[in-house]
Amino acid sequence: MCLVCIEYAKQKLTIEEGISNITEMKQEVGEEHFLEVYNQLHDDLVDRNLEEYWSHYYEQVGFGD
């Protein structure tokens, strides 16, 4: 595991910080690990954004008012 993985698992890095850090460390960690970590962080970001969107969906669109 790389430093980004360890710190993200401990919740000491936000998703955005993790993406930034793994991008900076791409050469050190190698292409395969970079893609694995980047894709996981990206999936976590999409999940978080979808949760936020759907949790306020009806307030945003005014459906049923």
C-alpha cells in the first residue's frame, strides 16, 4: 500500500486530496497502482455526489409542491 492508500483508509485525506496526491505520486507508485487507486477514489467521489444529489432531489426540483 502507498501513503495515499494508508492515509485515505484512516480518513485523514479527503477524496479530492487523495486524487491530487496520487496524481503527484504517479511515477513513484507505478501505472497499475495509480489507476487502481485513482479509479477507486473517482468512484467514491461519484458515489458521494450522487448521495448528496438524491438526498436533496425533491427540494431542488420542487416535485409535489
